Amino acid sequence: MKKIVNNNLTSFEDHLDQQYGKIGTPEREKFEEGFEAFKLGVMIQELRKKNGLTQEQLAEKCGTTKTYISRIENNASDIRLSTLMRIVREGFGRHLKLSI
């Protein structure tokens, strides 16, 4: 079996550098912040579904609205740390750990 080599491939990191600039530039920092918010929304959504909860049920458990949960999951809303902690604690019975 013959191995096919494509020298025109671009790594994901190179693509990000070309599209948003090198790490540390304002454009890249803005992208990275947005991507982290996106990942957070996906994690909340996956955890909610894993626990068999609707957005409305999760909202009731942690004292917020279905609309707010939806906005977090769809990356349309910034989330305060205290709110995130409350969602994790009251909505899922877990504790939030941050790492820097």
C-alpha cells in the first residue's frame, strides 16, 4: 500500500495564527476568550443532558430562567463566576474547580 503525502496541509495552530494572529495579539486573545465561552456553554449543555434535565428544569433548580440557560449554552451571554458556581452546585450537585 502506497502512502500518500500531502505537503499542503496546514496545522490547526498555523490556521489559527493565520486567521487570528499569533498568541498574545489582541485578535487572537479575543478569539481564545470566545472559544472558552463556547466550550463552557457546550460543557453545561452536555452535563444538563447527561443528568436528564431540560433547560427549564435546570433553571428552576438554580434560580434562573430557561432563557438564561439557553443563552449560556448557545454562547450568547457572558456568565458571572458566581452564577456558574451556582449552576454547577445547585443544578448538578457538584463543585466547580478552576485551574490557572
